[in-house]
Amino acid sequence: MRALTRRLQHGGRIRIGSSGWRYPPWRGVFYPPDLVQRRELEYAPGRFTRIELNGSFYSLQRPESWQAWIAQTPRRFVFAPKGPRYIIHLRRNNVALVIADTAGKWPYVEDVTADCMYLRLHGDKAPYASGYSPEALDRWADRIGVWSRGGEPADAQRASLQPARKRKTRDVCCYFDNDIKVHAPFDAQALAERLGAPPAPPRE
């Protein structure tokens, strides 16, 4: 792990987080039993640096909601809103293909289509329900390390024959969406540790 962290110092920025944070099964398992629901978002930044917002995919969010979320998190904490479902499929130049690990439920491809990478990890064995073993997390850490250094894994599973364009560095964003059995926050922490990606600093 130390060797991997040293190698990543010369790569792009790596951001690890969870897809959402408000899940009843997390209470008393990831969240402390005595933590009130309204403070759950304050707890998350001490464990990872960003959260993907699913709600913005299904409906427009009120300005008051955005302001409240920002107030509860450190200045450098990042929210990644999913685009509204009505426009999410528009194609633009330099748009990253979402690499989705769905435990074989859907076809898996990892073509590099932009100057950054966007990963969604739904579970190693069962979508949304299973966690990732240490070996699986090691494998993802290795792949993310290669992408962050501007390369492409030797065994990359591409839909096209065109290899990734070599870059000096490449930013990588990775979100865990295996939240049904509370694996997401712990897997995010474990992967971030392997990559030397610290949690967000406290809000000043």
C-alpha cells in the first residue's frame, strides 16, 4: 500500500466517495447509534471527500437544500450532482464514459473517453448489496492508479479498438453505490486508504 501511495503522488487527483448518504440501514452501523438524522451529512466528510447526489437525477432540488448541504460540510468537500434524467444522455465532447461495475448484471466497458474518469461501483458479487473484498479493492486501486497517471490498464475492457490517449495525469472520481447493506461508506474508506486519498478537512 505504501508503494502504491508513493506512485500516486505523480498522478492526477483521486476522489473517493459514496452515492448518497441518507440510508436507514446505515444508522447504527456506519453512523453512531446516537447520531441524529439531521447530522448524518456532517459525519460523512470525516470519512471521505465527496458524495454523489442521486436526487438531482429524479427532480430539481430546492436552493435551500443546496445551501443547507454546503453549510454542513467542509469547504473542500465536493458534491457531484447527477444530471437530470431528461438531459443526461446528451453527448458532448470530452465527456467521460461512466465505468459501472454491476457484478455482471450489465455489460462492463472501461473505454477512456475524456481527460478524467468517472467510476460507479455497485457491488462485487451482487449489485447494490455486496461489498468488495480486500483483493477486489486492491485491484481497483491498481486500475485507478494507472488511470490517474495518464495510462490505461493492460487488460482494459474496451468497446472500441481505440486505446486511451496517453496523458501525464488524469483525474479519477469513484463512487460506491452498494448501499443496501451498508458496504458503500466502508468500501469507500478502504479504497481511499489504499490510494492515500485523505478525508476532507474540517470546516473552518
